[in-house]
Amino acid sequence: MPEAAGGPRSPRDAPRNLDPDGRSGGERGSSGVRTAVVTGGSSGIGAATGQRLRAEGFEVVLGARRLGRLREVARAIGARAIELDVTDPASVDAFAEAAGPVDVLVNNAGGALGLEEVSAFDEAKWRWMWEANVAGVARVTRALLPALEARGNGHIVVIGSIAGEHTYPGGGGYTAAKHAARAVTETLRLELLGRPVRVTEVDPGMVETEFSLVRFDGDQARAAAVYEGMTPLEAADVADCVAWAVTRPAHVNVDRIVVMPRDQAGPGLVARRPPS
């Protein structure tokens, strides 16, 4: 559940961004350093992933709509910040041109709007969820795929959701979009077979980020209630998964990672502790 807040942890004994002889992460560019692009990088999972990949030795390019906040995140971790709206083809093209050589693309931008039943669905919200979560992944991937392939060992990571496999009442628009994003990711894996680009999907469950705050249009009490009585994932937990996948040996493709809190077994299946 991407695009959210939460501070990344400092990695301990994290694998470095080694060259092929080190068998961790594949070939480097001519500068000796691999470059990772992270969309939705102004907060949450995107920001945590940017910080974690910097710790792994990557140069990092962050993209997001909120340029002021994006620059703050980038400055703090030593990354580049480039404005990006994945729902706007012109913005995506300009971002790709400015990004330069790319070894890893983390498609993280997206999110959910509302929790209305299908009988009362909001067309504008559903259209945005499709544009951000599905078409946005396709746009950024299309724009950066030539650069990824040119590096000889590219890697595309899509931050999906367990909503890409399950459904729940009120989640029709979001689950439809995440099911579609998963289909796009799996199709990419098939279409890129035999080419030097790996594809990984990371599907988190409940992550305490801005996700629910955005979904509920800034209603902090309603957003906080989502995580009451349980311990959700943090943004850094998802960043750990991304870092592990992209630092595997070049011949290893981690197709899918599903990660949930211990207190969750699926959408709506949450063990909550009573208030103390």
C-alpha cells in the first residue's frame, strides 16, 4: 500500500551494492555505482526505499508530485529530486529524460481514494486510482525500460498490495486497480523473459503510512482507527524487502514478495488487542 509516511530504520549488516564478482546486484554503470529510481518518493514507502537503497550504495533519483517535500527527503539522504506525476504522460516523459541511466526502477506511486460501495462509487476517484496504480506503472516502465535494458542488468520493482489478490467491502475501486497492476507486472515478467531485466512485485498488507489518511481525505481519527489494537508494518519493513530483492545475484529473479504484519492474515483478518 504505497505512498505513505513512516521513518526508515538504519540497516544493520545490509548487503552492499556489489559488482558481478561480488554476486550481489549485477553489473554497475561506468561510474561504478548503480542508480535506482523510486516513484512516490516524497513520503512513506517511497522515502524509506530511497533511504535504504542509498544505504545499499545506490545513487537514488526520487520522483513525486509534491516537489517541496520531495526535495527535503532527497536532501536528507543525498538523492536527486525530480518532479513526477505518473498520471501525466508529459510529466513521465520529462522525468525519464532527466533521470539519466537507470539500473533499478521502483514503481511505488499510487494509492486509494474512498471506501464507498460499488453501488455508490465515485467515478473520479476510481479513474484516478486506475491512472495512478495501473497506467502510471505502465507509463513509467515504458519510459525507462530502454535505459534499464541498456545497463545490461535492469530491475523493475512494483509495489503492489495484498489487495491485488483479495477483495473487501468498500474496496472495489482500489482492489480492481491493484488486481490490474498485478496483471501488468506478471505480464512484464513474461514479456521480458530472455532480456536483461528482472521483475519483482512486493505486496504489503497493512503499513502505517499516509495511505489511510489519503484514502479518508485527511480524516485523522478515521485513519488512526485502521491501526488501532494491532502492530502494522512500517514503511522501512517494505523497503527491506525491496533492498533484498534488488541485491540478489544477477541470475536470481524474486518474482513476488507478500509481507504482512503478524497481526494480519488478510484484508479484514486482523487480530486486535483490546484497549489497555
